[in-house]
Amino acid sequence: AQSVAQPEDQVNVAEGNPLTVKCTYSVSGNPYLFWYVQYPNRGLQFLLKYITGDNLVKGSYGFEAEFNKSQTSFHLKKPSALVSDSALYFCAVRGTYSGAGSYQLTFGKGTKLSVIP
Amino acid sequence: KAGVTQTPRYLIKTRGQQVTLSCSPISGHRSVSWYQQTPGQGLQFLFEYFSETQRNKGNFPGRFSGRQFSNSRSEMNVSTLELGDSALYLCASSRTGAGGDTIYFGEGSWLTVV
């Protein structure tokens, strides 16, 4: 089975400060890792993904994430937070082959990010 | 390029009724999956379709079903609605559903069961 843990239900950060949203994962095969953001009453928006290669992945809106295989982590980061970054962030993993060409995507519980002006 | 389109966006149903939700994937995407999102359970996988075949299913009762058409459009149906079925239902599409394939989500269908 595969799983994702987002240890913080909420992260508060001052505008202009760097932000980190934590994610650890467990998967039997090679991990494919994703970050999504959800604004109130909206669907999920894709931010970035790690497939292979460089451990530092750059994505949309200035976000980046660092893949650490030994720590099984994929933390989301941004050098300078904006108030408009306030939203719900989900980490997700794919890796376990479910058969018939399918790789199920498993999500963490989500972390609410609040950027304080 | 149009994104994933879900209809209806909002609906209210009575306990015991059934509901059908519709999803049009991004053009060229053949894998469509469905998720249920609730405050208590978070995002839970319902099922995935590829080329009109269900190839993966989550841990939901048989009241939850779906199908995919030849144009990759998909529908999901919930019969005998229960209060606990109130949730945001998200449809997502990707090209093939392979491991590194990016999944794109629609805006969701908000279902309220009264």
C-alpha cells in the first residue's frame, strides 16, 4: 500500500517570509510525487511533480519542491510567501502498480497555508 | 485548451434518490478518475476509467458506479443516496494514467443530500 503524510494541518507564515509545507510518503515502487493547491470552493490545481532526475523541482507560481529519497520526503517551498498563496495544499504519490496499466494516486490530508499580511 | 469540465456544479438531492454527475476530460486524455472529497475523510479515490474500461476501483460500496464513453467523457452515478454522500466530487483526467502522467482536476460537483 502507498501512503502520504502531511504532518501539519495548518502552517502560518508572514508575507514575504519563506514557506515550507511538509510531506512524507511511503510507496513500494519508484515514487511519482505531486503537489496540488485548492482554493475555497474550487477544484485542485497542479503545482509541480517529481518523476526522476534533479531532486529540486520547480513549478507554478514560484513554488518548488525538494525530493529526498533517504528521508522519503517531498517538501513544498517558496522563497517569499504572498497573501494570495493562502490555500489548502495537497501532496500526492503514485508508485504502486494497481494492474491493467493503472497507478493509483494517493493524497495526504492536506495542509492549510495562511499567509499573514 | 479547455480544462476538465464537470456538470452540474451544485446539486441538492433527497435521501434515497439517485444522482448522475458528468465529466468531460481534457482533449486527448483517455484516463478519467473520480474522487470524493469530504472534510472528515479528505480526498478518496472512487474509480478510474481508460478506454471505456474500469481498471481501478476504490473502497466504496456498489451504490457508486461509473462509466466512460468512446469519446472519453465519463459519468458517475450514486444510487440510494445517503446523508453521508454529501461531498465534493472531483473528476480528473490524464493522457494515459501512467505513473508520471500529470492528472488535471475539474472544479468539482458539490452534492448535498438532505
